[in-house]
Amino acid sequence: MNWRGDIHIDHVTPPEANILRALGVPNGHAVNSRTRDAVAAGLEELRTIAEPSGVFASVDRSHFADIYEGDGDNAVPSPLAEIFPRADELALFAVTLGTPVSERIAALFTSREYALGAALDAAASEAAELTATHVTDTVLAKLRHAGRATAETRALEYSPGYCGWSLTGQRALFAALEPGRIGITLTNSCLMEPVKSVSGVVVIGPAGIHDFNDDYGFCTDCATHDCRDRIRRISELNT
């Protein structure tokens, strides 16, 4: 199963509340007019210049084991190392919002338009994550259509640089997936260009395989513990 294509911006436009939260404004907190105007302008720019696209490709467990091993820099133990062998299906993926977004953010900060620059940067980060989620949902939908997944099957994406998977894992992932097809390249330090890009593996299977405790050694360095919300989201789909 392989797919490559453009994604409509309507599918990945983040709500204002998500952007405000990314800017450090808690839910329900009063927002001044300057901040709200900057967020609205940032969203408008995002919708105008973003070029969301994605690519994914099925990968078997043995091949992914080699990809995950990468340069041998992963934390041991780690959640993904314990999760992916129990998956029904795996798919490598990469998504991007395109070069114009990154260039516009840089230009805004260079010209000292900090409020709009920060708002567009936050909106683009949220949109990139939503683009990854959109591709994950697309993978699952295609598997269900092909009879390779049921209504109870769940899918969740994991990326190098998080949860013990070393950022150097990008090298093996890029070699296997070739996301240059949608304009994503890898720097010597394993960062992606354009910056607003996400890559990783979609793990498909019963919701329970994704349920892990955030008590690994590296979890103490995590500022957000977003895995709790991700696990809760797919678990609640079963209730």
C-alpha cells in the first residue's frame, strides 16, 4: 500500500484554541485583542500559503525493525520497540506544509513582525501535526476499505526524536520512504527541511497495544507528556 498526494488545507487547519495554547495561553484564559488579531492573521496566512502534502508506504515488521534500529542510538527500553512487533500493519509516512510557510515565518521574524511571526509559527506547527494525523487516518481508512482492518482497529503515529526513538532514525526512514518526492530533505543533523514537516511510522492494531506508562527513563525529560492525550484519544474511540 503506497500513497502520495496533496492534502486540502481545510483538513488540517487548526482551531484558534490550539494556536493560543501553543502560544502559552491556557484554555478559558482572557485573550487581548492584539493576540487574537495576530492569531487570525496567522491563520489567514497559513491558509493562503501552505501547501500540505504527504506520502506513506506499507512496511513489514522485519524491515521496520531494521529501520527502527537505525544507527543504534535508540533508548533501551522504549515504547515503540515494544509496540511495533504487536502491530497488525505498519506504514512509513512523511508530511509537510511546504517551503513557503517556513520562508514566510523566517521573513516575519527578520522584519521584526514578532506577533504575526509567532502566530504563524504556532499555527503551522499545529497544522503539521494535524497533517500527520490526517495521513494516519487515511492509512487506516484504506486498510479498512481493503478488508485489512476492522472498525475496532486503531492507528497511531510515532516519530524519530520522541519516546526514545533517536532522531538519527530519520536516516534509515528517509532511505526507505524517499520523502524527497514531496520536497522534504534531511540535514546532516537529521532535521527536516521544510521545517514544518513530520515523519515517522503509523502503527495499526488493537488500541491496547499503544497503552504504555510514561515511566521510561527519558520520560522525565519530556515537558508535555502528549502521549497521555494520544493514548486517551484512541482508547475513547472504543467506548
